[in-house]
Amino acid sequence: MHIIFNVVDIMRLSAQAQGVIRDSLNEASFFMTSAEDLARFRVEIDAIDTHMHQLLLTRASVVAQIEAAKGLRVGISAYRPAREAQMMRHLMARHAGPFPYAGAEHIWREIIGNFTRLQSPYAVHIGSNAPEMRDLAHFQFGALTPISAYDTAQAALASAQSQPIDMALISLADAAQPWWVGFGIDEGQWRIVAAAPLVLAEKAFPPAVIMARVPLEPSGDDLTIYTTQQADLVPNGMVLGASSGHFMVARAGYHVAETLPHAKCIGAYAAPFHAPQ
């Protein structure tokens, strides 16, 4: 509906009425401008979404070229937790604005997890039926990654070890039995390769470790993990688990090439860190 006022009509109105008309006209102008801006912003968002999707397609093409250069590698995992940790540190360092840090990490983990599984389809075996451990597994490895849950860490590890490229996600709270005893870093052995969650941000998850048969690599800020019956013999050690006289101990730094008396290295991983505030 269009309302038209001429100058004479407005002059005859009271000052209060004239103010109401001015406010109405200003409000109409505001909504007209807002609608135009909104339409422009939506076009801009659509363009950004299209560009993001195209970048995913381009990334897939690059990954395919990498795999072609490597050649066919049956039974070898493409999972590289140290590389992922470096990517996450860079991501968290440059992240800014109102979008949650945990949300940004989750998007990147979905991308990384899906591309890793395209190269080597793996499954994850969880040593717990707790819902929060399932949530952590899907956050860490992606929503499409097959997940199996077991009553104990030992059951999850036994199932995972039957497949060459599968992984196990074990809660650090599960210390009813010393499940970490018997592992090592010799070729072909299962070892602790990552901590989950890596980024300590808005979303709280139970602390856990990832077991796999993949090469150990330094990430730049690491913890080396040992099994021992004398925790105090690990220099500057921090006990992660204890059961039946066996200790799982973390030592700051990447020391897998060193030998400690009365302690056996069973892995190493990037140290968890807090997202910037």
C-alpha cells in the first residue's frame, strides 16, 4: 500500500504526527536497504560455498595424483597423525572470529578423515561402550568412518589387530587391566601413535589414545610413551595409567631412538594443546 503526503498535508499535521511519519518513512527505507543487503550477502555466501566445494574437488584430484605416484600399496595405512597434528596447530593459530574452534577442527577432521579413508579404508575399534567415546571417535575420524565398540580395551585391541590398517581408540580412564603392556615400536608392532582429543577447545571429550600400526614421526611438540614397572625411572615422567604394578608414562619430547633402563617405549604422539582464547 502506498501512502502519499503532499507538503500542505504535512504542514497541517501536529509536530507529533509529523514525527511519526518521519519515523515510518525511515523504517521503510531501512528495511528496503536491509533486504537489498541480505540478497547481496546471500549471493556472496553462495559464491563462497561453490568455491569451497571446488577446492574439495581440487584437493581430491591432488590426493589421487599423490596415490598414483606412490603406486598400489595394499595393507598400508595412509594415516599420518604427526602430519595431522601440524595441520591442526596451523589451523588453530590462524583461526579467528566467532566461529568455534571445535567447529573449525571438526570440519577439517571430516575432510582429513574422508581423504585418508579414500586412500586406505580403515575402521576404528573403541575400548568402551560409553556414548562419549563414540562421540570422540566420530569427531576424530569423521562421521562416515566405521566404528565398533567393545566392553574392554583388550577386546577392542584384539579385534583391531586382526586388520592391518584398522585402529583402536582407548580411553586413558580404562586401567582395570594394563592393556598397554606388550606393545612396542619395532617394525610391524602396534604402538600408541596419537592422543585424542588433540585440541582442547569448547567441546570436552574424555582423554584417550590411538593405537595403530603406522610409522612414528615427530610433529614438533611431542610426548614419548613408555611402559614400566618403575615410573620414577622415566625422566620427568607423567603417569597416564597404572594397573597391577605396570605404569604407562609420558615423557616430554620425541625420544623414540633412546633406550631407558627398566622402561620400554610403546609409542609417541603430538602433545595435546589448548585452543587460543
